[in-house]
Amino acid sequence: MRVIAIGDIHGGLKALIQVLNKVGVKDEDTLIFVGDYVDGWGESAQVIQFLIALSQNINCVFIKGNHDVWCEDWLRENKVNPTWYMHGGKETMESYEGFSKEMKTEHLNFFENMPLYYIDDEQRLFIHAGFTSMHGVTKEVFKASFYFDRTLWEMALTMDNRIRKDSEFYPNRLKHYKEIYIGHTPTIHFKSEVPMNAINVWNIDTGAAFTGKLSAIDINSKEIFQSDALPSLYPNEKGRNKN
């Protein structure tokens, strides 16, 4: 059985289908998505509809990202968060044109049932952004850190790989988990088009919302699967490349 972790999709259904085809998903596989399914390219609602159907046949774990929180709030209350609107919310709202009230309710339930993190039986953590508690995710006081924090990734990037896990200088929050898989902070900001590894943290958001590709990784073999760059799949759209 393979376990495949998949990065931030941001409304790129075409990229998602490409990646899943390259993975060659089998019935016994587990797919773990690290969040941000919406906001960016023009098929956010369609991504959610596709994932709901996919989960009927394949074992899937859907982690909640910050953009999913915003979309969930809109579906529940019909209130538009100005920050969300400027960062992909407008495109997501437009993608829901033609969706019935019943379908929107189904999507709301999908968002509401998403966990904020997942820990497998090998003590591997999957989370959208990060956490700040030195005692691990179960002791996190500020739950929004799970989908907004960037300090976990910044800390991992600055660490010396020669520091052993039993060293007093090794950060306590990293000691709790064999590996940590995150999205949220695009690797293209660090001039990498592929998932990046720092200490025991794997960042699999390769900038699909912007100019990058959607990525998936087999967490056991570390084989990487990628779509085409999203602008080439949506040539008449800008995604979140507003400038």
C-alpha cells in the first residue's frame, strides 16, 4: 500500500487530474491532501466536487488549509472576507455559479469535517502550515497556527543538518514526529520547483496557485509526481498572479 501526500491545489482541477494519472492511483492507496483546495484557478468548486467523489472509492485524508477556512465561512454565512476575496475568493465564488443550494451544503459539510492535522501510525504528521507548541500539535493553544504558521518551515530551513535529534539544540517541536508534511508556503519562493526537505520537514506546496506545478510525493519511496505548470493549463486565467 502506498501513501501519497498531495500539495496545495488552489482550484487547479486539471493539474489534480494530471497528478493522479501520473501516480496511477490504486484502490489500496491512501491519499493525504495537505489543504488549500480552493482559491486561485477557476475550478475551485469543481475540485471539491471531484474530491468528494474520489473519496467514495479511495481512502483519502483531507487536511484543512487557511483558504478552505475562508471558503467554509462563506458557504456557511454568505459573508465575504475582504482578505479572502483579494486572494482567490473572487474566483472561488464565481466557480460556484450554477451550483445548487444542496450542492453547496454538501461542500460545506465536506469542509466542516476536515481535520486540522493527521498523524499516521508511524508518527508522521500531516498539517497545512505548522504549529508553535514545543509539546506538539495536541498542545497547540492557537489553533489557527495549524493553517497560518510559517515559523515551522522557516526554523527547519535554518537548521544545521548535522544536529542530531537527541541534541539539546534540536527544536523540541520537531522531536515528536518522524516526519512532518506541510503546504502553505510555496517552494517557488525559495527557487525550487519541486518539494523541499529540511531536517524532518517536507514542504510539498510547489506554487500551483501561482506559476508552479501541483506536486504529490510517495512518502515511503520519496518518488515525486508533478503536473504541468498551472499557467499552461489555464492560459486564459491569472490564478493568484495578480501582478
